[in-house]
Amino acid sequence: NYQTEKRSLLKVSNPKTSDTFYALNDAVITRGGYARLIRVEAFVNQKEYGVFTADGIIVATPTGSTGYSLSAGGPIVEPGVNCMIITPVCVHSMQHCPCVVSGEANIRLLLRPEREQTAELQIDGQNGGMLEAGDEILVSGTEKKIQLIRLHGYDFFGLVRRKLVEWGS
């Protein structure tokens, strides 16, 4: 006696290394052990979204919206919504806030080349490789889905309310 539920994945590509990853929760470019803030330029469908001087930038699925993205100030998104969330981490400007984009969007994250900097790519909390100034990461939705099996009823908003109360204590 069970129910199934499909969840969206992110396709994350590094053109420099030809690596491709799939993420259930998020792809993160983070300063890692780098002592200074990193500068990342974000494009959505080949249009500039912004240049972020920050500790990092998160691209999350609706599933990942209640994890690191939420902790960084991103919105909570119901799992069935076809979208991606772009959330800067500890951004050095109040002009940049999280953004929800279509699940069909193509996102390009460029580690700005105007200064020497390094960063780390993380896929669902796992190391996806080191990045250097000028490197870019491509993130998009994919037709691949993960299918979850639920043995008990599932109330997304009830679960979120309970977690928020726990986290607030």
C-alpha cells in the first residue's frame, strides 16, 4: 500500500571538464576554503540576471527549496511546481534577492575572470570539482525525474509548518 511521487532534477554541466551531474536538491557554487567573497555572474536564458559578490550562489529545485536555499533566504516552493530557485548566499548587496525561474530555463553561472579567485561546485552537498576564475557552470531542468515511494500520507504544508516551528525553537 503506497503512493508514488515524481520530483524534478537539475542537470548541471561543467563545459571545461565535460562533467555532467544530476541534482535532486541543489547545485551550489561556494567560496569553499577561499578566504574572500567570490564574484559570480548569473544569466537566465542568455540574459544577465546579476553579478553577485557573495559567499556563493545556489540553484535549487522545489525539493531543495526547504534546505540550504531556505537557510540562505530563498522561498519555500511546493514540490510539484516546475521551477528552479536562484538564491545568492550572504550577498554583499541588498539589491539582489532570490529569484524563481521556469523549470525550462537555462542558467549560466560564470566565476568572474576580472580577478584571481577559486570556488567549489557542490551537487546535493557532494564535491563536484574546483572552479577557477573564468569557469562557468550550466544548470537546466531535465526530463529525467526521480520517483519517490510514500508509504504514508504526505502533507507538504503540514510538514513545513512543523519543521519551521522546530527550527524556531
